Amino acid sequence: MQTPNQRLLRNLDWNLLYTFLIIVEESSITGAARRLNLSQPSVSNALKRLELELNLRLIERRKGVFNLTNQGLLVYEYSSSVGDILSHMADHFVGQEKQLHGEVDIQIASHLHCPALDLTLTDFHRQYPNVLLSINTQPSAKIITDVALGNIRIGLSNKSINQTGLSCELIGHERLAFFCGPSHSLYQQKNIPISALKGLDYVSFESDQPGEGLGCIAQFRAEHQCWGKLVAISSNEEEVRRLVIAGVGFGALTIEGSRAYVDQKKLWQLPPYDELLMSKVYLVTQDNQPLPDAEQLFVTMLQKKVSELSSIR
């Protein structure tokens, strides 16, 4: 059985309280009717219904007199508090149905550096704050396979293949160089010849192979006979960098991702110094397959950003 409090909470009409608030703010039935675009009898009847529901006299009304009773003042204060809460709720939710929702799921090679992507993430979130951005890392080969199979719809990879139904669009380049850590024999040595790398233990990405995403590294080692012992391997840039800093071996890392570690003297750049290794960055999607609205907007924004940056150069 409901208590009187429960019954009041269940049956009390907010419209009546709102009308009461306007009556008090306007200090008249006539003014409230004008503001609410209602007839005077409708507003007067709403006040009577509220008083009946609460079993209270809220306003002393007679010729030339319009005063809140003590109980009316309490009801006004409580109603104002409720009104503020509901106003904040309305500010938050009204129009939400017109805003873009959804999720943008992106798979990225862990070492990938792409200014157009970074700028797109900033602008996209600013324009569509209700869209969830989900970013995970995979080797470039796995990204291409997953996009081709439909497991993911957007990938950023260093590898490109010609395959029916797959689009690999060039959107940038990233620079790589060889680095070593503080305990390495070449640390802080200057003007090192490339020949000094021959025979040294090295750390590698999984995609550091001919025909793979970072095949440029393998090509450089082959051209300059920089053969040594492969002592550690990972698909993740953080782990490759950890291994290099730990002195396990020298290895290739992105210039941009290594800059802070060089400043902290945790990494030391090795040759080549001028002709840096260059890896291409591709946007990988399924060709002629429609994307959900949020992901299509993201891809379009990314392509536009790539075009803008290209025109600046």
C-alpha cells in the first residue's frame, strides 16, 4: 500500500508546479496566462488543482492582494530547485537526437605517424563529441587482412596490396632512422659510417621484411650489407623502443616517435643521417562498401585533411 508521500510523488503533475512558478514570477494570473499563452481560466484552474493536490493554500488572492502563503513560499522554493534540475537536463538532452552517434573503429600500425590523422581526430571529436573513437594497433599485414575479410572497416597501414574489393589510398609518409640505447657501444659517437652497423645485433619489427609494411628497412640493410644477428622482434613500437633503450640491439624507429627519447638521452641516432628511411602510410578500406555514417564522415574528413596538407607542401 502506498504511503501519502509515495502517492504524492506518483501523482503530482510537473505542469501544475511549472504553472505555479510562472504565476509567482509574474505576480498575477493574467501575466502568467500571457507568458504561457494560455487563457486566464486555464491558469487559474491549474493553481486550484495544485492546491487541491497538496491540500494547501498557496496564494492569498483577493482584490488588490497577491501574496504567497508560508506554505506557498516553501512550495515555490522546492519547485524552483526542481525546475533548475530539469532545465539542466533539458540543456543536456534536447537536440541530442539530431547529433551524430555511433563508433569509429580504427586499426593502426603501432609505429605509424600521420599528421593528417592527428588533426582529423581533433576536428572530428570537436564536431561529433558523441561518437566513440576506438583505436587499436595491429601489424600492417593483419590490418589489410582484417579489412579484406570485413572484420574491421578502417585501417591505417604501411603496406599496400592490389586486391579486388580493397582500397589502399596513400595518405602520407613517415620517416625512420636507426637508434641505439645508452649502453650500446655506438652511443654518443658522432659521424658514424654506415659500415659500423655491419655485424651488430639488431632489434626488428615483425613487418621489417621485404614486401611487408616496413620493407624499406630490410631493403636498406640489404643494400648496405648491414647484416647482423636478429636478437629481438615485436610488432609494437613501444616494445621495440624498450628493447633498443635496454641495449639489446640497435633498431629502426620513427623520427617523430623517438624525438622525446633523444632529448632525454635515452636514444642516440645512428646513420644514415641525411637519407632517412621512408615508409608510406595507407588508408585501407573496402572498395565500394558503404560505411556507417560516423565512419564515413571520419574517412571523408581524413581525406580532406590529407589534401589540405598536401597543398601546403
